[in-house]
Amino acid sequence: QVQLAESGGGLVQPGGSLRLSCAASGSIFSIYAMGWYRQAPGKQRALVASIFTGGRINYSDSAKGRFTISRDSAKNAVYLQMNSLKPEDTAVYYCNVIATTLHNYWGQGTQVTVSS
């Protein structure tokens, strides 16, 4: 079993910042990639950012320049620093881990609400 524990969501005003954290535990032998997705009401889940073993990083166009993904391999943890938040960033954010076996794991999600 693999568990992903997310934290850091909440309510923030436009222009504010939040930092999401996700720690993976359980039977993960080796991680291929870690990342964050989000799903807004009425929309499909979409990639926000991902970071691969070896250092390659992908950002969605909406995240570029505002969000920063980072990883602590020793802790099997991934973080998402979100700055200059906009109302359209409001969504449930999900942590994602892909093992080298290509098994895909998801967290339960953390709500981010950007509103004045």
C-alpha cells in the first residue's frame, strides 16, 4: 500500500501565496516522477507541475512563472510553492506519484480557494 499525505491548502486572497506539501509512504521502491494536478468544478483534472527523477520539470502554461515545484527525495516528498495566486487557481489540488513500475498513485486532494 502507498499513502500520499497532502497538506497546505486553504483560503487565500488574490495575489497571495500558498505552499502545498505531499509526502509518500508505504511500499514505494523507486519513484519515477512526482507532481501536482488540479481539478476545478466542472473541469477535468489537469497537470499543474511535475518533477522527474533526474531533474526534468514540467509546468502548465498557467503555472509558469508563478508556481515552483520541488522535491525532497530522501523524504519522498514533493512541494508546490504557489505565488501570485488568482481566482482561477481555485481548485482541488492532487498529489501524484508515478513509481518506476509505472504504478500511478493519487492523494485525496486539498482544496485551494483564491477569493477576496
